[in-house]
Amino acid sequence: MSNPVDQYIESRLDDSIAELSRLCAQPSVSAQGLGVKECVELVAQMVRARGFTAQVHPTRGHPIVTAEAKGKKNKTLLFYNHYDVQPPEPLELWNSPPFTPTLRDGKLFARGVSDDKGHIQSRLSAIDAVRAANNGELPCHIKFVIEGEEEISSVNLPPFVEQHARELAADACIWESGGVNFQEQPTLMLGMRGICYVELSVECLTQDVHSGQGGSIFPNAAWRLTWALATLKDKNERVLIPGFYDAIKSPTARDLDMLAKLPDSSADWTRMYGVKEFLKGLKPGVELKREQVFVPTCTICGLNAGYQGKGSKTVLPARASAKIDFRLVPDQDPEDIVAKLRAHLDAQGFSDVRVDFLGGEKPGRTDPDHPFIKLVADCMREIYNAEPQLSPIVGGSGPYHAFLYYLHVPIGISGVGHAGSGAHAPNENMRLDLFVKGTQHTARVIQRFAER
Amino acid sequence: MSNPVDQYIESRLDDSIAELSRLCAQPSVSAQGLGVKECVELVAQMVRARGFTAQVHPTRGHPIVTAEAKGKKNKTLLFYNHYDVQPPEPLELWNSPPFTPTLRDGKLFARGVSDDKGHIQSRLSAIDAVRAANNGELPCHIKFVIEGEEEISSVNLPPFVEQHARELAADACIWESGGVNFQEQPTLMLGMRGICYVELSVECLTQDVHSGQGGSIFPNAAWRLTWALATLKDKNERVLIPGFYDAIKSPTARDLDMLAKLPDSSADWTRMYGVKEFLKGLKPGVELKREQVFVPTCTICGLNAGYQGKGSKTVLPARASAKIDFRLVPDQDPEDIVAKLRAHLDAQGFSDVRVDFLGGEKPGRTDPDHPFIKLVADCMREIYNAEPQLSPIVGGSGPYHAFLYYLHVPIGISGVGHAGSGAHAPNENMRLDLFVKGTQHTARVIQRFAER
């Protein structure tokens, strides 16, 4: 049974995809600064075309776009999105050029089409539909925060949210991303882990040395780094930094219940990533799900030293470095973790290992029993004709905590993605059928939110 | 007091440098296969032009040139050299193009000019001078082995020496490299450490994964590698592979005496490489010298995993690898070390860490009291008017052991190099004054060897 709003969204699909294709054709690679300025203008035009007042706020990095439109009811729904995209490389793995949006097999392919430009478009198309059904009026106030640094740790966003808390004030928030899982069930995510990203580096010499000359007597940066890393986590995955686990809140019975109801993805991981066995010997089940999101990590994201080419080169490397991310769970704090890391390295005799803090975000969660979350879930049930899958928290990170902390809003994460959308990978894509569903869901959330 | 041979060498310097410049203008980068074929032909021509019978032997890798000329006395002196050179990269650091030999400040600059084409030229110019002083006759038989894979571990040379032991039979051998030290004293090196070069690699997943998704539950190749490496050597530089030290022969009192007489290079190392302190807290002195050459190493030459670019990328790397070289001392054996490494990793629970053996050479030494060594040292004392610096063994490696083992020859290492010759580095150079001295020394060794 389709209502006029849903029908409107279906009938205007071609227009929405055409507008989204223009947005995706505009590169906006935050890590490389590519096309950011042009994309900001385009995004501001897109919201202004809907009668929103839009402002472009410069930051130390890329600008933040905010927008606002008044509606009938004095309640405000806030959308958080980002216009920046991941680098498209490796280009040779794309079947069509990343910034030439291409329709194929019911999907639109382009860098950023799912993460996150499809979501920007979906929110705007939902607003168009709701407005058309209300004689051109919005049923409630709507605000946007559309940032340009989500793919590079949103470093400038939390202070911006703090400073603009009054302008951004809202009653509820819909977050970027989300969609359906491997089982085609709509997902409703209720929190994000935090992150503390650091680079460890050691420099023992001013230049590389022939290993036959110096190997026995000169300090080796790669060894110093290896030994330092080995003090951070043991083979049983226990992080050895004193105090690392202190601030952790255990998941509640309600959390574990939500996890238990989530589908098992282990077969999909084996198929997609070749996972042969899970850490700690965990078998599929609630313990594995708990470990995935409620246990903090210490992940080596990269190692770099000396010669890495083909064959052998007998060199003693002058420098070595590692990229590490710690995914944090409530109530761990990235700045506290960096301080504990530094103290630990010093205590272990690694004062020569430099720690550069490349970015941090606090973990955050929304109450699963908040009425707004119930509303978002109800709309999912109606639109997707399937039971929403509630995740108490997801493994990834974002500037989620800043919105919770400075704006005191409940946050629902729902969107147009799917398990094979290839975000951050070549051939990123968005399914058109899920764009329709996700947009219908957003439209229904706006209407229902205004009604209650 | 200069004799006719020495005068001949001085007077023909321009011709020698012109011939050497032609040789250096011909690239012969073994690691890249660049110009090897042309260089082989050129080297064969150069020896044939001196009346040598030359043969070019194909191998699985680059060809080996052998050459032989008969002389008056039925004694044979063998020269070991190599025509291959290191890659010239990074090109931007060269002041003149690496394959455009350029005279500047009394030095000839070119890739390979010191390592090892200057030595090939020096041996040939010495032969010319000796022949001129002997009515065109050689005073003894002379043979050459000039290989093309010295810079890539000489993998095909030891079996070649074994198979051609009869054709290569000689009474003594002069090795490539050598020259004067930081103090301008001639060096006479009497052995080389061995080497066992391996690549350790781990692959846990078929592709990289978002660290937020997999960090808590998927195995991380970079962590597996880090933990495996940390079991190989402790912070006190003790290699932890069972049996690693078993085959080691302690240096003799004579060895320590030779070391004690060698000049202290620690200030030069600090200046050149920024060494702030030596491993194990060693201070300049005989213990540091002993550690440098008589203690085997386990050096990480390279580390490679995941993201190594600027800033942060939250990735769980599917693969990780490390390049490791073990410098070996008498009587360690590279194949034995690889077997012990594999057994150790298995015993430590790292059967998932793959070991690829990229090359090995056994350590080898020549008796410092062999009459031929005394002869070489005497000639140095006469030519350089300085006391030769005898090194019982050097930190580097080469196919030295194969010559000792299959040909039973004493081997002296002497040549035209200097401490700033930049072998393996940009702006490699050879000092013309040392070319003359080194060539005069080689000529005198040939004459004296034939006389005795």
C-alpha cells in the first residue's frame, strides 16, 4: 500500500538520480583536497534550491555547510552528512571511471555514491516529496550539517558543533550511512565506537647504512619499533597499556539481547575476506558479536621501514614507523588513551619512539528505548516490510559523540546503503531500489516526527 | 723511489681512465637486468685485448666471464671481480648522471666506478704495466672470474666455482674491493661474514578490511608479523632462535690483536650516520670492533604492511612482510640458520609466517699468517708507505667462502677504494690518486708473487 509521498519518490527517481549524478561527477577527495571548493558550492546550491538558508563555514581544513528551513511544527530534525569522499585509487580496479557516474545492473557506480552523496541526495529527495504532499510546506523545521572531513577523521567538526550548538539545536538527528544488511534487513544503528589514531615512529640514524657494516653495533629503527609494538598487545589480543580498559562500561543485558537478535555475518566475512578463524578462537554467536563492537582494539594499520621491493637489499633502516588505530568503547577517551600510551612507552624504555596523535573521536551511544528511535524503527518496519535490526553500537567511528554531547539529541543511523556497496573500495555503488526505500523511509520519519 | 712499472702506471693514467670511463658509461644493473648483455661483451673484449682467452658462461641469472693468460712461471694468480652495479636510484641526488662518467676534484664519478669497475680496470692496467716491463710477457699465469650478480647475492657463483674448480685452479686470489680507510691507511681484509637473507610474510585475509569492522575479530597480518619478529631477538640484541650461536668459533688472541691495531672509526660513524650510541652500550675500543665483525646479526632490513602514506587510513592489512638479514660468522651456515628459524617460528606458534630464503653465503676467512698475505701486506707497505691495516674479517658478505672451499686459495682483499667512495649510494666516485696506488700495488703483487 503506497501513499502519495512514496509514490512521488518513485515517480521522481530519474530526476533524483540525475541530480545525484551531477553531485558524484564533482570530485571532493578530502585527503587530497581535490575538488572540495567546487563541491561545497554545489552542495550549497542544492539545499538553497529547496528554499533552505545555507551557510558555508570555513575551518582550518575543509568548509562545513549548514542549512536550515522552517516548517509548520516547532520541532527540529537535524541531518548529519558529509560531502567529502575517499580517494578513488586504485583506479585500475574500477569498471567505469570513479567520477563518471554510470548506471549498470540497477546500480549507480561512482566514488561517493553511497558514502555519502547518495545520502545527501536521499535526504533532499525525501524533503521534496514531503513538501509536495504538504502544499509546499515542511511539516517541521529541518537543519543540515554537511561536513567535508568525515573521511579524514572530522578533526574540525566537534569544536564547530560545540561553538554552534545554539544554531544547530534540534530535537533529533538522522545520521549519514546505514541501509540494509547482507540479509536485506533494514539496520538501525544506535552508536559508534570512538577512535584514537596514532603514528609511532623511530629514527636512530641520519641515513640508511649497509647492514654488514652497522648491523651488529648501530641501533636499528625497525627493531626498536617492533619491540615497542610488541609491548602494546599480547598474542591473546590483550592490550597491555596500563589503564587501557579502566573506563569501559560493560554492555547491558538489553545490549546483549539486541546483539543476539542480529543476524550472523560470519559466512559472509569468510566469503568476502577469506577469514579462516576469528580471534580468540571465537565461534559465531553472541560472544563474537559482542567482541566485534564492545571490545576496544589496537590495530596496526600500517608498517613502514627500509627496503620493501622485490628480492633482497642489505640495508639497516634509519627510520621506521607504524600507523595504529585504537577503536574505543564507552567511556574510553582518545586523549586519555594517547597519554596512557606515551606513559607506557616511556615506562617500557621506548622514549625514543615518537607518538603523533593523528585524530580522535569519543565513543557514543543513543538509548535504544528513546521514542525517536522507536519512531525510526516503526517507519523501517512499514517501508521495508521487515523487522529492523537494532545494533547497540557499530564497530566504526565518527563525530557522533559531539552531537550527543553538545546537542543532546537522540541519533538514528539509517540510509540507502547495502552490504556490497563498496564504500572506501573500487566500484562503489548504490542500488536504485534501496535509494527509493531509504528515501521513502526518511520522508516517513520527517512526517511522523512532525506529527508526534 | 719509483720503479719502471710504477712509472708506467702513472704515465698511462689518462688511458686507463678513458678505458674505465667507457666501461662505466655502459650500465649493468643486475637487479634490473639493465645493460648486462652489452657489459658482458665489453668486459670480454677488454680482457681479450690483453691476449687473454675469455669465455662467457651463461647461468640461470647473468653470465660469468672467465679469462686466462699464460705466464713465464708455472704459478697462477686469480682475480675475482664483478661487472654488475647497484641501481643508480635515487637519480635526483647525483650531481652528474650516473652513467656519464665525470672527472671532478681529482675523482671520477659514476655508478660502479668504485664498486667494482674501477677494480676491473685497475687489475688490467696493472697487467699492462707488468707486461710492458717484461717484454710483453706475463711473469706468471693469471686468471679472472668476473661475475654479474655480486650485487644480488651471487646466487649462481658458488655452484659455478664448484663445477669449474679445475679450470679456476690457482695458487692465490686477489678479491674485489678494498682500498684505504678513513685514516688513508691501506686495508688488507682477510675474511667476510656470511649471510642468510630471508623474507618473512603473513597473509591472514584475502583483502584489506575496514578496521572498525574487523579490528576486534579478524586476524591482523601486521600483528602476527610483529609478534613473530619479537620472538627472534630480544632488546639486548640476543638472537633467540635455538642453536643460532652453536657453530660459532671465538676469535683468537691473534684476531683480537689485529682488531686492537685497527683505527677507531666511531667518530666517523657519528659524523656520517648520526650514531649517538652503540648497541649494548659499547664504547669505542676492541670490544666494539669485535662486536662489529665477530658477532652474528639479525637485522630487519624492511617492514611492509597496510597504509604507509600521509595521515590516517583505518585499514586492517591483509598482508605483512619483513626482510631480514642474518650476518653469519665462522662456522655458521645459512641453510642451517634457515632451518632453525623455521623450527623456531613453528615452535613459537607462527606456522602461519612464511619464510622465503632469498640468498645465502657462508662466512670465510684466510689465515693472516699465510705467506701470500704477508706478500700482499709487504707490497702495501712499500707502495703506500704506511702500515697495512689487517682486518681478520669484515662485516660484509660475498661469495668468498666458495673460493676458499672449492679452490683452496688464500685470498687478499685490496683495491682502489676510499672511505668516501659512496658505493651503493649516489655520487659514487673513485679517487685518481688511489687508482694509481692501487694499480701499482696490484702490479707489485703480480711481480712479487711470480718471483717467490
